[in-house]
Amino acid sequence: MNFKKLSFQRAIQGSAKGRSKSATEAKGDTRERLAREVTWLAMLDEERSRRDDPAFAKVAELHVLDRELIDLELQEVDQQIEDICAAAA
């Protein structure tokens, strides 16, 4: 398993901190999307094994991983901004 997949799976397991209801709901939606994509990646690995083609759909996989990692980083930055604003208030 490569680093991106490991980071991706750890991100799914992250805990929700005290956020507003709408942010928590958004995080729930994100978790559902991530869970679907992890399932898709597992099926993709099975298909690669079946075809004996390690490069099968590799570009699509990398796009999914990159998009989700960027989304998670943006959520973390958003949380930090909310925490700073709350501390300043």
C-alpha cells in the first residue's frame, strides 16, 4: 500500500471536532464519499490483480487520491481558521 492510500484511509478515520451542525453534516457527507471511493479503490486493486495489469486505471486512481487529499487539507485549514476566529472573538 502506498503513502497516499495510507493517508487517505487515515483521513477517513479522523474524528469530528466540535463544529457547527452544518459543518458536521458536511463532514459526514465527506466521510460517505471517502468510504465510497475507498471501496472503489479496493475494487480497482482486485481488477488489476484479475487482469495482471498493475497500470490499469492508475491515472484515475491518482486523480481520486489527489482530489481527496486536497479536499481534506482544505477542511483542515478551514477548521484552523474557524478556531482562530473563535479565539479572536
